[in-house]
Amino acid sequence: MIGQAFLDYLTQLGELCEEDRNAILKVDGERRAFRRHEDIAKSGTQPSFSVIVVTGFLQRYVSRRDGSRQIHAFYLPGDAPSLESVHLDCLDSSLSAAAHSEVFLIPIADLADLMRNRPRVQDLVWRSSLVQSAQYREWLTRNSRLTADGAMAHMFCEIYKRADAAGLVEGNSCEMPLTQEMVGDALGLTGVHVNRTLQHLRETGYVDHHRGRLFMHDFDRLANFADFDPAYLRLGNGRRSLN
């Protein structure tokens, strides 16, 4: 199951030959559950595994000495958020469960051997890191240049588009089990500001978020409002394609 999940992720990024596919299918590891807020990998520690999300929702964050934190990314089922850790001696951010989640853990040593023996796999792992870097740049631009309602709308568009590409949208909604505190930590907003901004977006009729789900009523108008262009997500490079 772990090898198949890893293969599914990599083939979203590019093509693989039969020999590469067979090698990936042999990858093994551990399946583990994590509670909401529980750390999967912690900043300042040496990485020993890479992660594939099976169920739930993950977040990557950095904490400050005063207890505040900045969330840098959210991860959906099927995502592999920490492949770059194969090249790191020490993690500079933490990965935790934003909701009850299950993940596959692939030992770093096994991943390194696979990449060493299968250069095309190494290429796609590198491409994965580049795509995540593009997402970080977009988040930085969003948080520093857009108004609060524009930034929140942009984040909603990203999560919905990624969920849609991964086949996780049902009707016009997808799972987004984030508290207002988490949304605030991702956007750099206070709890009061998050509540006020979410209410404003609800009043547009384009989108809503309640009971752990994101409801998209008019994606095109919300994307136009947020100046959202999904090109940075690179969803059309592999087997995922934009609708």
C-alpha cells in the first residue's frame, strides 16, 4: 500500500518507466495515526522518515519563542510533504496533524537508496520540492500583498483546486478541518480578524466554511476576487489535470 501511494504521488509529477514503477511498489514503511495538533516531525530534530498523507489534513509551521507560529502549508490526502528531508541533517520546521490523520512513513535510508538507484525517481522528488517552493512563494506574496479577504479567498481557492485535482471534492465541497486559529496562523491574522473576514466572504455568496468543510458556490468569481491563478500549483504537469 505504501509503495502504491508513493507511486500515485510521483506519477502526478511525471512519467515513469516500468522498472521505476516496480521499484517504487517495493517501498515499505509504517502506517501511523496522529491526533489533532500532534507533531509528526519536529523542528530541530534529525529526519528519519518521509511522509505521505493517507487521511486527514496536515500543516507545516514554525514556532516563535513567544508562542506564536506561522503556518507555511497545508497538506491533503495523497500529498507527500517531506520528501526533501532526505537531504537534510536537521529540520527547520515542524509537521503536524491539523485534524486526526493517518500517514505512511517511509524510512529516509530506503528513500535515499531508491533515488540513488533510480535517477528518474530522484528527478521527480526534486520536481516535488520545486513545486512546494513555488507554493511557498505564492503564500508569501499572498500574505504580504493581498487584503485580508483577498488572502483568505486565495487560500480557499488553492485548497479547493488541489482537492478537486486529487478527486476529493464532493458536490461543491471538500474537507477543510481547520480552526479559525489555524486560518489565522496561515494568513497572519488575529482570531477576531479571521471571524470578521470569513463573515465578509460569506456575504459575497461565493464561498463558505463550516463544520470542517469548504463549500465553493462560485469558484470563478472567488478566484477573480482573489487574483488566483493555479499555475503555480503545477497540477497539469503529470496525470492531474485542471478541470
